Amino acid sequence: MTDQVTLFAFNTGWFQCKPGYYIEGDEGPHMRAPVPSYLIDHPKGRALFDTGMGIRFLREQGNALPADKFGLEWFEGMDIASRLKSIDIDPASINWIINSHLHIDHCGGNRHFPNATVVIQTSEYETARNSDQPMLYAPDDYDTGQAFKTVSGEHDLFGDGTVRIVPTFGHTPGHQSVIVKLAGGEVLLAGDCCYTERNLDVMVLPKATADMEQGMETFRRLDALRKSGTHILFGHDGLQWKSVTEGAPFRL
């Protein structure tokens, strides 16, 4: 079955920040990092892992963020629906949206997929619904009419072990990642549980972590998975992204 599961990676926008946002004490100019979204094409259905940002972050090329400005942006044609159409995938064919969490840069494209069911950790769903921080959790992004399937802990999406949703709490109370079993091995789609490979290398969490104890437990699990051969695609790692070929089957 693993040789029938295909993973595609897309950048759906840009996140700019100083190195110290990832690792306190790191210095240097602002870094430009991707806002990834992934298509998992399985014989039993299609799933997206994260969907990028909503329309309010759309900019014209002539009005791009200055290089020394913190923020989020995307340009015409970078939204995940357009990216899928570029490889002849109809957004209406998406069965599942797996949001790592419901922050604004991870679910803003959900509205493009009216036929999908959103799979989310129960704790994340409740956190979003009870949040009073609209710059983190915006109902206009995540409450877009689809059905929600709430889960608690691990969930085998297709029942065959090829697409496993795993809790990776810390960044938010209900953050989750996905382990995809491909022909060449396992890939973990990290989302924001670990922004960059350097975070894991030095085992340092960013300040933007809701629960440091849970976050460190997640880091220890990621470190063990990496040592056992799992390939990790990190949440906002501009250096790693240079090695990713967008819109083509991901190969290990």
C-alpha cells in the first residue's frame, strides 16, 4: 500500500521573522520561511495537511513586506487551491483537512474545500472556540462550514497505518502532526511543533510555546523518531525548504 501513497509539498506563503523568534539569543537579519501545505494522495481518499493563510494576508508584489519586517504574506496564485489546480487536482476532491492546529497561518485556506472534513484534536478545537486572541484563532479561518471530526490522541486516518495523526502538544494545547509512510520510509509533517531543524538540533523551544513541558516532551519524541530514520519536514524552515521540490511527488 505504501507505494500507492503519494506526498506533495507546496509553499502557500511567507513568514518573516528574526532568528531570535525561533531560538532566543540567535541574531541576524530577518529570515524568510515558507508556510507549507501538503497533499497526501491515498487510494482511499485525499487529505491536506494545513492550508496556509486567509485572504487578509494577500499582498500585491509591489507591496511586499520589507525585508526587515515581521509578518505573514502570500501572493496571487500561492493559495493552496491554486497550487492543487496547477497539478490538476480539483479542490472539490479533497476528502480530509488535517490542520496541525487552528492558528491563522495553518487553516486560512480551509474555505476552499467545502467537501472536506476537518480532523482536529479535541483539545485544539476547544482552545480555538474559547480563545479571545483573534490574531491567533480567527473563526473566519477555521469555522468555514465543513464538518469537524475531533480526535483525542493518535488516529489512523485510512486504517492501514500509512497516514497516522499523532499528538505533538506544546506549541498549542492540541497541536498534531502527521506521519506518512511512503515507499522509501516515513515522513513526519511537523507543523509548528518544531519550527526548524536547528530548534531540534539544539533542543530549544521558541517563546511562542503554550506549554514548555509538553513542548520538550514533543521534542524528545521527534528526536527519537529522527534517530530511528523518520524524515522530518519542519514547520517554517527556509533552509530545509530549498531542498524541497514543490508540486512533485516527495521522494526520500
